[in-house]
Amino acid sequence: MAKRPGDGEYSAAQIKVLKGLEGVRKRPGMYVGDTSTRGLHQIAFEVIDNAVDEALAGYCRNITVTIQKNGTMSVEDDGRGIPVDVIESEKKPAVEVVMTVLHAGGKFDQLGYKVSGGLHGVGVSVTNALSEWMTTRVKRDGKLYEQKFSRGVATTKLKVLGPADGTGTIQHFKPDPNIFAVTDFSLDILAQRLRELAFLNRGLRIELVDERVDKKQTFMYEGGIKSFVEHLNKNKEPMHDVRYIQGERGKVAVEVAFQYNDGYIENVFPYANNIHTVDGGTHLVGFRTALTRVLNNYAKKHGMLKESEGNLTGEDVREGLTAVVSVKLPNPEFEGQTKAKLGSTEARGAVDEIVAEALSYYLEENPGPARRIIEKTINAARARDAARKARDLIRRKNALDGGSLPGKLADCSERDPSKSEIFLVEGESAGGSAKQGRDRHFQAILPLKGKILNVEKARLDKIVGHEEIRALITALGTGFEADFDTAKLRYHRIYIMTDADVDGSHIRTLLLTFFFRYMRKLIEDGNLFIAQPPLYQVKKGKKVWYCYRDEERDAVIAQAGDGYSIQQYKGLGEMDPEQLWETTMDPERRIVRKVLLVDEVAADEMFSILMGEKVDPRKQFIADNARDVKNLDI
């Protein structure tokens, strides 16, 4: 994979400078998103992405990311090392320019790098600007160089420390506490991104070391994205071996791996230059177009789909599909600053052509798997047709009833969705208390009867036909599946409010599974929350404390001394309306948790384990985590 120094030029002449670092410290959110957890990890990813770009260019095999005991971070690679010779126009060494000037690097004129990634592409200079201090060491030309910086300004000249074996760059930095509200790096967030990068760059070895807890993880996948799909499907029942497709058209390099499983969920992960384009783009369109066209052609050619029948739709052919679509191209065009959607037109044709050719050949050469795939898509089409008829029937019934909202919904009077919220409440009893205790102006209540359908194991027609899910979809107003539209959301804050027991946890998990699988945009947009009712009420005289954890209860009892009484809330229905309002629904006093999607791959894995068909992974999960259970309601 890797080329060695001398195979490709990378020198000061290839560093192009675009001025302007001064505003980074004044407006950090413009460059790294925010000054909390997201922004903190973004400055780490800017450094890591530089190392990965060396791997993309073919010069790096190993990257080590270390969280030091003092909370600082170092990133070391064995690439070519940042150039140290002087840039004539700047009268400074190239490494100093790269570290102190915004958008300075070898990626802007395609001389140093043909392809580069990076989530925002703002460069390592932003990391430098937002660090209390940063030390850069470069191994190059048989020497070890060092230069130190503070808050984006060089504090030493570039100097030679001594001889060095090999080549590479070592970056060590401390996030500036004057900028970031959070300065503790998350091992989970880093591991998710590093695992993803290792999958996307076959043969690249990435080591993550956390000296705070003496933990080390190594990510390296010789199978690349083929291994990625195997990882995604490890808790599902695959229908055939993972198929891997690779090709190049023009300047676009295409890699695709896919595998159908016997489930009903589509899981397609598109990437462009290692960037997860969560909103898709031209490469994803190319893949979907080729897949739909080829499967329709094969089904009709072999008599599985009659000429008189309608074609299989994109949704039909993607049921139960897990795929990774990765393209690498120079000068990618993205829609929006966050690079969530690829706009490069050449990617669509390249992916379409390469996938269509390889998939057609695979189907013809493998009639067994081909037949199983086509039969699955035809069954999906029938289920989708049944779901459509069910939706049409519901619409007609609603029209006859003179309204579309479910009867058990206690709506609010506020009509501005941004000022409205809805509580999804477990049980009629708790729903009654919530209806009485709420603020009717802006709070709506939807009581849910029993446990909703497990959508992880159900096809679309069953989901649409389930009464409680239908009521939920109708109350939210967004529609469902092809009709889903977040612009029609009737409440911008959705609270799941269940009992603090095993059944309540199960109902909450069922609801989270539904939102993750079929209304994920509501999670991504920050609309979904978990209400936190208290576990205990401690009372002494007229003094009342509500406690949400056992530790909190013990502390309150110690404070109260003798003469107290304690009530444990087994369910929401045990609270009167006033108690439910003041503990769980009052915006001034309630405790809620926002549902965030930090790691899409890990979330998919978790829902597959907890709610999927396979029992063994669930047993293993319980065995692995049993020691961590603190409160078990038996």
C-alpha cells in the first residue's frame, strides 16, 4: 500500500497559502461547530485527518492516537512528515506556515495530495489556534525537527533535536480551557471515528491509547469496507456472502461492499474521501439507481417479475440491504458547510456504471443468491403495497370522521410547533395524571396502551397496521416512510415518559427503536428527549425532596436525619397530577435527557442485539453487562 519517501514529491513549493487565522479564536464555532464536546473532538479529527491523508496518498501505514494522563492528545504517523524547507513568499519554514495560517497545506493545488479528507477541511492550524499549546515534531531527511506554538502563534523557531530514523509527524496539543467548556476527550467518540477510518482505508493500522484508564485499542482491517459490512451484519442473518466491488472511472475511485440480510431495515453508509456524507449525494444516487435497474432487469429476464407487473421500487430493492459506498476523488463538491451531501456529478456516473456491471455479472453467475434476493424484493413490494392501502384506508376513515388526530390525544392550544411539546406516556393511568397536571397551552399528551410493536422484527405493512404506532405517527403529523416530512412535525419537543421499571425500560427501548429505524431525522434534529421521573420522595414535615438516584436518596436521608418518611415510585401512575407536573413536566424543574446519535454504527449494532431475531448476541450482551446493573426490578 505505502510508498516510501522519494516516490512522490512533497515540499515547500507545494504549500499554497490562503491567509486568515485571526478570527478563529474569536469565532471558534464557525470553524469547529461549537465549543463543547463536538468542537473539542473536531480539533482532534483535524490532526488525525492529516495523518489519514498521508495514508490516502500512499505514504503512511501506522497512526497512533494517544490521550495522555494529563488529558492532552498526541497523534503520530509514519507518513512523509510536514515539509520543513522555507516557503519563499512567507520567509518561514513550511511547517510553521501549515501550523499558523488557515487553509495552508498541500491539499489546495493537488500537488501534495490528489485526494484528501477532513470533515471540515479547515486544517490543523485551527487545532493550533484553539490549543493552549501545541508541539509539532517532524521526522524527515534523517533529522528530528521541533517547533512549539501557543494559541496559534509560534513560540519557538524550528530547530533540529537530533537524528531520526524513518519519517513522519508527531502532533501534541492541549485544548485551550479558555475556549472549550469541555476538555475531556471521549474514548467512545474517538474509537468510533478511528474504527470507521480503518475500515475505509484497507491495511491502515490505527492505534488508540488512553493512558487515563490504561486502555489500548487497535483498528486494522485487511478486508476494508468488506470487513465493515461484515461488522454491520454480524448480529443479523445474511442471505449471501459480502460482495465487494472496486473500480475507477476518470478520476473517481469507487469501492462498494454489500450484503442482504433477512431483516427489513436498509443500512447504507455513503462516504466521500473518508467523510461520512450522512445526507447522501451523487455517489449514493448512482448506487441506488444501478441497484434498482439491475435487479428489475434480472427479475424480468428470468420471469420472476412479469412484464405486465410494475417495476420494483428503490425502497423494495433496499429492504434488508447493508452496504458501504465509498468514493475518493480530487476536488469533491459538497452541498453545505458540514459536507453532509456530495454534489460532484462525476461520482454518480462512475458508481452507477461500476456497480451495474459488477452486480449484473454476480447475479448471472450466482443464480441461488440472485433468486433469494429477488424473492425478498418482491415480498417487500407486496408488503409496501399493503402498507400503502392501509394508509389510504386510514386517510379515508379520518376524512369521514372529520379529523385526522387520534381520539386519545390530548392536544395543546398552541399552534406554533416550535413552542409545543408532546409527552408519549406509558399507560392510561399515567396518561390521565399527565393530562390533568400539564400546561394545556403548550403540552400535549398521548397515552400509549401496552408495549408497541417491535419494528426491528416487523415488515412495513405490520408496522402501519399497528394501532399504537398509527396513533403516534398521526399525532406527530410527519407522515411515515415515503410520506415522512419533518416540516410537518406538530411538536418540536417529543418526550418519552415511561415508568422507572423493567417494563418502562422495555417500552422506552421499543419507542427508541421505532424512532431510530423510521424517524431518525427527529433524533438528528434534536427533537427527541427522555423524561426522567423521580424514583423516590423523601418527606420530613413540610419539607419534600425528590430523588432520581439511590445515591441522591441516601444523601437526602443523611441530611434529613430522624423523622423522615420515604415513598418509592414504582410507576408514573402512583404520582398525583401535581407531583407529576413539578417533578417531570415543569420546564423550570424537570430533568430530561436529549437523545443524541453519536455513533450510528454502534446504535445500529445495539438495536440489532436488543431487538433483533438472533438470540445468542442478546444472551452474550446480558452476560457481558450483568455486573454493571445497579437497579434490577424483579
